[in-house]
Amino acid sequence: MMKKNSKQYPYRGAIKVFAEAGGSNPAALIDGIRSGLQEWQDKQNGEVNSLREQLSAGEKAQAELKQTIKELQASYDDMAKKIAAGQMNGAGGVSPEAAARSAAMAGYLRSGQINAALTKDGDLGVVAPSEWDRTMTDKLVEISPARQLFNVIQTEKAAYKKVYNLHGYKAGWVGEKDARPATDTGQLAEYEFKTGEIYANPAVSQTALDDAEIDVENLIRSEISAEFAIRENEAFFTGDGAQGKPLGIITFVTGQANATTHPLGEIAGVPAAGSSIYQLYPDDLFDLVSALPTKFAPGAAFIMNRKTMTLARKMKSNMGDYLWQQSMLAGQPNRLLGYPVYEVSDMPDAGSGSIPILFGNLKTSYSIIDCKGVRVLRDPYSNKPYVSFYSTKRVGGSVSNPEAVKAMLM
């Protein structure tokens, strides 16, 4: 049988006392029972009162929390009204000083020079106010699609070499007993694609990084990537090789600086009948297409800038039909004489002495050499109190087969 707890039944103590006394005094037994019951009741009342006090304190805290939330909501609504009314930045808009700082910041990010470091009080002041529009509108940057058009080679070495077979082997007919003198042996030639380093080293004060309300580090990285793309694309078309720059494809055209440097020769130029930006004729395009060897016709395409494309769009055949064929599918290039046309902002305008159009198998004609990709070193030590973002990239480029492309010469 389970033993009952004397704490749950306090009168048991009195009964026990009475039993031990032999039960000779009933009055004492009743007094003991009454005393035990009173003690138990007092204890229960104390616990109930304690629970009531705790419940009251919880209700008070809940009321205070509701009041705090109400006050925060009112403050937020008031701020929203001020923003809508244009009262957060000197009665609306951005001040001329702030606009100037914003322009200075954009110019600095483009320059990549450390002598104009970003600070909270200077260039970055516009992005660290108490409240502002956290969106940013980028200035238009035109980046040529060179990496989509040309052949891209990844390497871990500082340079890339290619061997060319220049042919030159000879053969001849002989009779049964005729002597077999030695015949000419062909030649092999080596061509080296060198890589150079492009860099940027912007600096931002630690205070500006801490207080700016945009991700300044991410902004700098994206701006550096865009700047690298712009600079290398310029070099892929017009680079002169100085200071490690790639050799541009246009520099290998007849009469240009590198026309005689490649083992396979120059990029042949096809003279156009016109000599100004307003003189470009359909026959010029037919001659350019016909000059490309049949071997390279599959996969061939035109590249030109937007102004030249405008002239090409207006060209008509003798029957009055436009030579330009507008693409009906998203992501597909327009066509000219049945071949794709790509817009490249780095190509020259049509004009006297210019090379406005290239036509050929572009992946066969030019190679881009990437060496180890982009590296970014975040350096908070060398230029205190600034944090420098030293970024480098090894890249090269040169013509791989000048026979696979032809150039229009004005």
C-alpha cells in the first residue's frame, strides 16, 4: 500500500500525536486538526497571492511592450511622411555639393589611382547621410563582346606559344631509273602570345567603409571588373603591345604596325569604293565576303560599330531589297548577306583611312590568353587610415590566324 505524505494531509500529525497519547484527550485531537488545517490553508493562500502578483506583473509588461510598439510605429510613419515630402535632404533632392561628391567618387573608381582615396568626409560623403535613397544608377558603360567572339585560352604560364606549319615541301615526277635528288623541306615557325598585367589600386578610408550605407567593397570590386573589361577589350582591337598590352587585331591589317610580324603574314585589306562615313556601298560588302577563303566561311561573321551598322541597315540590292536581315529571335544576331553581325564599340568609324569592318571566322583569327584570373588583395595596413583594394589580372591577346579574317579598307 502506498504511503501517504504527511505534507498533503497535515491533520495526520495531530492524529499521530493523539494516537501516541493513547487517545485519552479528544479535545487536543480536534485542536491539532484545526491547527494543521489552518497552517495548510495559510500556505495555499500565500502561493495563490504570489501567482496573482506574477500575473499582474506580466500584464503590465505586456502593456508596456504594446505601448513601445505603438510609439515605434508612429515614429516610422512620421519618417515615411517626411521622406515622401522630400524633407530628409535639405527640402528634397541631392544638393549640388553632394552631387559633386558623387561624380568625384565615380570618376575615382574609373581612374584606379591611389592619389584620390575615398573618404567619408570627401568622395563618399554622399553615401553616408542619416537617410537616403539606397538605389544607385550606373552611367552607361559599353563593353565589347570580344570574349564571346574570339578564342579564349586559359593558361598558368606567363606566355603561350603556337607552332605554325609554313609548308614548302616539294615533289616531282621521276622515271624508273632516274636519280632521286633531295627535295625542298617545309618550315615550321613559332609565335609567342605574351601576357601583360592590368591593375587597379583604389583606397577607401576605414571610416567610410564602416559608415557608408551601401556595400562599398562590392561596388569597388564590380567597378574594377568593369574597368578591366573595358581596357582589355580596347586592347584586343587596337592594342599596341606597350606596357604589356595585348596586340589588337586591327594592328595586323595591311599597312598597320604589326602587319609583318606574324608567321602567316598580314590580315589582307579589301579596298572600299567610298572614302567617307557617308560612302559605303553594297558592292564593298560583296567584295569583302568574296575575299575570305571558302575554308573559313563556315562560322564567319561581320563586326563593326553602331554608326557603321546604321549605314549597313540602309543598303539595298538592285531589286530594292534591304541587305540587312533583322533577327526575329531573342539572343540571335542580325544578319547581313546571310552572315551574323556583331556590334563592337571599339571598331573605328567609317571614314578616310579607317578600317570600319572585319569579316571572317573570328574564333580562328584571334586568341585571348587568360593567366590565373583576377586577384584582389584587401590591404588595410600599407596606407593607413585607408583600406586598399589592389587588383591585378594577367591577360594577353594576338592574331592566331590572319588568313581567317579580312578587313575593309576605306
